[in-house]
Amino acid sequence: MISPLRARNAADPNAAERLRLEGERDALTAELIDLKDEARRPDLENRAARSLRALDGLPPAPKSGSVFAPALTGVVLAAAVVGVGALSFVPQWQLAALDSGEGTAIKSALSLPSLQAQAQRGQTQAAYLAWGDAAFTAGQYDQASAAYASALRLNPKQPKALRRLGIMLLTGQGRSAPTNEQQASQAFLLVRTAAQLAPSDPESQLLLGYAFNNFGESKLALTALERYQSLDPTGREADDLIATLRASTAQTDPASRIYAANCASCHGAGGRGGLGPNLHESRLSRAELKSVIQNGKGAMPAYPNIKGAELEALVSKLEGWQK
């Protein structure tokens, strides 16, 4: 199948090395598929992993021309049906490592030929998604783009296909990249639409948070990433960015600054508990919160110096966590 995102590349200074590594990867993958001697599998998988890692380490191939619009034909229209407004330009940002582990990538790569054949034969949404997921995990973004675009032709409101195709378009994966503000905003629209369609899916909130951050919307990014954490408490993908955003927000937001200085050491940076209780589970009224802050309660000391506008801002922040 010809990828709808395929474009002719401009001069690539790493073309020879890229071609060598791709050939090595394909040869090892083919050998693993037809492997008869299982004793050779660990060595072949290690070599395949090194090839994948080396390919990932190469700079992106230069782009030429615009092949963005064909991939979005029908998809952006489908997103518009959901009623989401287009946003402004989103700078290019790194693809989040949603599926980590070289072993997983190799297994996914090995499954691609059969999954592609099944999808092309059955032409069902489930088959296209299975092919797209395996290709995405293996870093075969051309195939992933083709598979997700095919799934969206069958169901324009499929959240995973929307957000992952949006991600690949924004980052230039699948040999396509936005060439103007309108195209970038349309790609971002796919990610945001997916989050509206599946607000309780951790990956939806993770990608939305990264997108908002690169869009310059720090508060919206932090909200989405904290939502991701609450949906997937074991997920660690966004820890560094969340810490950075909290530190940045504390410098400009009085409530965050006051909380960080007086409350975070006991209740945690995000208010989810530590030495002190989880503030998200609190059901105190606004008046009760003010009283506890200024007068203390149990093991918690009093903070009588927090008053006026600072007290109002801090209480509003705590009330927001209760919702």
C-alpha cells in the first residue's frame, strides 16, 4: 500500500547510512520471521534493536514539498463535525515515547507483514487499528499513517487513530510535516478532538498535555498532564514535564507560589498527599479551608501570615482540586 503521507525527500546528508540501517533492519526482521533455530533469536533481536536505535539517532530526513493535505482530507472534516474550533500554530514537538522497550518494538515489527495483509484483506476498523498500533510501536510511521488514515475513513471519530495521526503529522513522522500555520493547527485539532471524544483515556490526556505545552499554554498543559496522572497513576512519561510546568507556574501564579512554599512539603507538589492527606479528597468548605490554613488543625501548623488576596488565591486553588 502506498502511504498517503509519502513524499519525495530532499537531499539527505545521512541518506547512505539511513539506507544501510534500513536494509539491515529489514533483513534482520525477515530473518527473525522465518527463524528456525531459536538459539539464534537473542543475538538477532539484539542486532535488530541496535539497528532501530541507530536509526532513531539519525536526524530526520529533509522534507520537500507538501503532502500534508491528502492525509487530512476527510479527517479534519470529521473532526469539525465534533464541533472543535481550529487553533493557531503549534511548534513541532517531540513524539512522546508511548510504547517503550526495544523488545516491544521488535515484536511489533515482526507482526507488521501479517497485520498489514489482514487489514488490506479484511478492510475493517479493528484490522486497520491493529496494523497501525503495531507500526506505531515499531516506529514505522509511514505504515502507521496509512493504517490510521484507513481506519478514520471507516470511522472519523476513532480517538486513537485521530490523536496518533495528529501526532505524526505535527512531528513530521510518516514523511509529512505541516508547512504553514493552518496545517499545523489542523493537525493539532486531531489531538484535541481525540481528547474530547475519549477524555478518560490516559493517552488522550498525555498527548493533549504535550501539545498544549508546545503551544505555549502551560496551565492547560499542566491540567491535562495532571489528569493523565490521575487516570494512570503508574504512568511516568510526563513526570519531568509536570515538574517543570509546576515550577514555572509557581513563578507566575501567586496561589502556586504560596502552596509550594507552605504546603507542598507535606501534601505533595500536586496536592495528592505525603506526610499530610490528599487535598483532592478534601470536602471542606471555603470557610473551613481558610480556618484550617490560618489556625491549623491536628498536626498541621497555623499560617496566620497567609491572608487577604494570597489566602483567597490559595483557597481557590484548593477548591479547584476538590472538583
